[in-house]
Amino acid sequence: MEEIKTYTQSERDWAMFCHLSAFAGFIFPLGGIIGPLICWISRKDGSAWVDTNGKAAMNFQISVLLYVILAIPLCFILVGIPILLFLGVLEIVCIIVASIRASKGEYFKYPLAIPFIQ
């Protein structure tokens, strides 16, 4: 049986911010990576919970960026368009779910995330 851990409100808030800051990618280029990176680096040493969530957010955002880069050339044969739409919807849904779970002290495993940062 998995041990239930409790985290302070500050830890849960910063873990949530690590995920929510990825929405910066919809405002400026590479914001989806820069936002979580800043949140994660600024608070990772103070909390293992923030460190875990920051790594998860970073791994997912880097993975999505990689998938988008790979899908763009496929747009020339029209296959890439639905892939890009799928990635956009997946990113929005996963960020919201991960943020809610982090604020409750629950871990969310992102689908399709490549574990670049261990």
C-alpha cells in the first residue's frame, strides 16, 4: 500500500505553479519550457514535492516540444495537422489535471512524457 504524504500549502502551491506556468508557452515562444524551469529551479532545493512536480512538468513540456518539431514537417502531407491539434488539446488537458492534482498533494504521471530529467 502506498504511503500518503502530506505537504504544506506552500509546497502544493509551488508544485501547482510548476505545471500552470507551462501556459506561458501559449503567450511567447518557449514559454512552456521557461516558465516551469524558473519555478522548478527556484524551489527544487526547498521541497522534494516541488522538485518531483517540476521535473514532471519539464519532461512533459520538452517531450511536447519534440513531438511538435517532429509533426511540423508532416503537415506537408496533411498528417501533421491532426497530430498538432491532438498535442495542443493533450497539453492543455494534462496541464490542468496535473495542476489540480499537485494542489491536492497527488502525483500526476503525464502521458507520452519522455523522462529526460531524472
